[in-house]
Amino acid sequence: MESRAGLLILVSVVGLLAMPPAVEAQPTPRLYRIGLFHVGLDHVPPSLANLKKTLRALGYVEGKNLRPDWRNLPDEPAAHKTAADFVRDGVDLIVAFENHTVRAAKAATSTIPIVMVHVTDPVKDGFVRSLARPGGNVTGFAGLPDYPAKQLEIFTELLPGLRRVLLLIDPQDPVTPRQFAEVRQAAATLRLERVERHATDEADVRRVFTSLRPRDADGVFVVSPNLYLRFTSLIMTSALAKRLPVAWHQRHGAVEGALFSYGSDLAAVGVEAARYIDKILKGTPPDELPVQQFARFELIVNLKTAKALGITIPPAVLLRADEVIQ
């Protein structure tokens, strides 16, 4: 009996040894929470689609290891409230598109990493100490520089009869003084008469165009980023109702009806922004990532708008255009 019992014990031990080891539990992937926000209800940032696509390619899957919170907002006060929400919710990183949201994010936190996208001049606007060494918790991309002198020059080439330019100015926009100084100088060089009108909100914009009389202006130029970021559609429809061509700063404005747009190719910035997000989430401090500037510009001409307004675009300008909207 003892030998039989010993045999049974031996068989049991051998059986246990032959069993496959228990499968180790796979660690749950970390869920990164990212807050993304932008001011301008009538459009989304041109780089947003590329940013999302590149994050997916880098292995970030919504609902699995990424929880993005995207907000498109009407104005800067809403941006400040949203930035406070992001901080309260404990997001791992904030993506701030354009100046309004960067100001809000910086006011809300000095510790959560901030990736800024499409800002005008991050050093002059006080977002970073320098491009090479941003310092603090902010880095990103200066992808929305304005070149009013070049834009006004192109305006005169497309519209040789341009003499009086309606300038839309928001005196409350912190960028206005710098932009307006360049516009004044460019207008003087091109011998353009400035028709200056102030506007800050939607009612102001409507009032400006309602008060315009025939021959008050030959074209429209928006000086302040606050206006062309928030009121693209309103400015476009109001100007076209007065049969006034509009110069614009971003491609989506030309698509919506501006005579042309000239500025940075903003869509491409999304790829690099996603790579910065990836590096920061993996441990790279923001102040070790220099602020990048994108120097590829594009000229978009809307031939459909030109025909509707009875404008003949010089062939030489059309040949220079990166895209012609028919």
C-alpha cells in the first residue's frame, strides 16, 4: 500500500511539472489624457487631422491608451474656462491651437506640458523665453506668422485697381499693435488708402459692414488674428454681400470665398506636433524640445470668387499660385 501511495504521489508530481506555466497577466496600457482646444467655431485647425492620424501611427489608440478631449470654442474667455477644466481633470498634456488658447493654458498651469500650434510669435508674445530654449512647460510650433506686407502686395497684383483698403482692427487683441505697424508701413509703400474700422465681437463686425457705403473701400484686409480666427465665415459673407474681395491668411479662408490666401502650410504642422506629443508623454521635458518654425508658404487663388466679382486675375499671378480654386 505504501509503495502504491508513493507511486500515486510521484505521478501527481510529474503531472504538475508537465502542466504549462500559468499565463502571466498582461499589464494594462497606460491611458493618456490629452486636452486639445481652439478658438473659432466656423473652422477647425488645419493641422488637427494630421495630428490625429500621426498619433494613431505612433501607437495611440482612442479608448485604449489615449483619451483626447477636443473643444472648439467661441472666444478667449471660454478658452480660459476650458483650460481650468483640463487642469482640474488632471490631463497629461494640453494641445493649444493658436494664441487665444496658449494664453489660457499658460494662465491655468505651469506644470502640465503644453504643446502650442500655429502661434504668431511665441517669444514676443511671452509664451517662451526663446525658440531654442523655451523654458518652462511650453513648447511647440510657430506656424502662423503673418506677412501683411507680402499679403497686401499680392492683393495689389491680383487687383491692380486696389486703392482703398478696409482694415478690420481689434484694439483688444494683444497682437494688434505689432500687426498694425506692419500694415501701416506696407500700405504706405504700396500707396494704399487705409479705411480703418474697429471690431471685437460679432455685432461689431456686422456693424462695420452694414455702415459701409459704395466706394468706401475696394477690398478688405483683416489686421487682428482675433478677428480672422473667430469670424472667417461672417467676414467673408458680409464682404461678398458688398461685392468686396477679401485677402486672407489661411487656406480655409480662400476655400470659403476670399479672393486669395497667403501664409504657412498649416496642415503639415500636425505631423510634427504629434511627434512632440509622443516624446513628451514618453518622458522628454518640454523645455528640451525647441520651438520649431515652418517656412513653407502657399498662395491659394479663388478663381470662382474672382469671376463672381468680375475680377480678371493676371495670368502671371495664376502661374505662381500653389492652388487655384475653380
